[in-house]
Amino acid sequence: MTRRAVLITGAAAGIGRATAHRFAREGFLVGAYDVDDAGLAELAGELGDDVVTGHLDVRDPGEWSEALTSLTAASGGRLDVLVNNAGTLYSGAFTTIGLMDQHREVDVNVKGVLNGCYLAHPYLAATGNAHVVNLASASAIYGQPELATYSATKFAVRGLTEALDLEWRDDGITVTALWPLFVDTSMTAGVDIASTRSLGIRLRPEDVAEEVYRAATGRHGFLGGVHRAVGRQARTMLAASEFAPGWLMRAVNRRIAT
């Protein structure tokens, strides 16, 4: 027997954990993967037979292959949805953040998504009518001071998403980027920069999880829809970026970051 399946990275806490619960409520078999084994054990206790868990460092292609094999063995070969949620963030002035920490941001936030898309593609294409949801960020609208490298990684996710959504149409795979602003998770705990002081941290993990589910179970409209902003603030910013000249976007972001 087969069962609809979703693979979620960074699933032990925050947005990933909320997303696991959201899909489980809809009858999906949830593949929940993370480097936080204790958090995964708690999630397994909550979801029971609806979840398959495993250790996954998204930087490691071998661990990706093991995760995909374990989930599809349990789902009867299906992979309907891939949620590339795992990420890391370092905040502060660019030159005050260690270079190795910035390399880690690139490795997790960019290479992790690239690994997932590349290695999951055969399973998604074989299942058909499949979806990839990549967690981008409102920081990919315009480069953000005090989040320079994080912002750059999300620009990369944006570009990859746009390209693959076009490239994989004939494979029956839709690729979407989600654009939340700051979310109340461990990733933003202790983050105190000008933009968080200006805009606040208003989103809950459950808010983002709901948008992940909608993106993963719908189709892009006639006019596109590859990008989905999460929350009123991000929707306003994304809409403005479509029409505002570059000098105005720079002025707005300079105001936010002061």
C-alpha cells in the first residue's frame, strides 16, 4: 500500500515541527529529519505511526540519500512533498560574525536546499503532481544590513526556486518559495538588530506551517505564484518590491535598518 508522504528538514522544532503536525493532521506520512535527535524523539512520541524520523545534516548528500530511502520504503515509494526548512542564522555587523559561521550559513541554507532538490527529484518525478516548498525569507527582497550573508543565502534560494519551477514543469513538480518575516522560534531568540526592533517578531511557527501546507497542496495560478509571502508585513513588502523603483526600496530598507 502507498501513502502520501512529505519530507521535512529541520523538523525537530519551530517551523519544521509545526509543519510536521500540520501534514500529519491531513493524513500524510511525515518524514521528519533533523540533527536534533532528542527533538525528533519527542516528535515521534507525539505523532506515532504518522511519522518516520531520522538524523539528517542537510550538508551531507549521503544522509539525504538515507533519509529518502527510509521514507519512501515506508510510504510505498511515494514522495509527494519536499519541505526544505532547515536553516541557520547569524546576526550582527558583517565583519563581527566569524567567517566560518558565515560559511556554515551558506552550506546549510544554500547547499542543503540544493542537495535536497537534486536528490529528491527522482522520487518527486516518479510520484507525479509533486511539490517542493523552499523556505526563503523576506530578507531576499532587498539585502538586509546585519543579516548580510543570511540574506544572500535566501536570494540564492529564491533564484533556485524560480529556475526549478520552470525546469521541472514537465516532470509534474511545482516549486514554491515561502517568504516569512521574523518568526518566533529558537533561530530568532536573542536576535536584537535594527530590523527586529523596527518590525518586531510577529509570526508564529504555526502561521508559516499553514502557508507551507497551502503551497504544497495547491498549484500556481495563471499568473505564476512561485513566491508566497507569509504575514501582512511580508505581503506588503513583497507587493511593494514589484512596483517600487530600486532607489525607493533602498531608502525603505535603510530606514528599517536604522
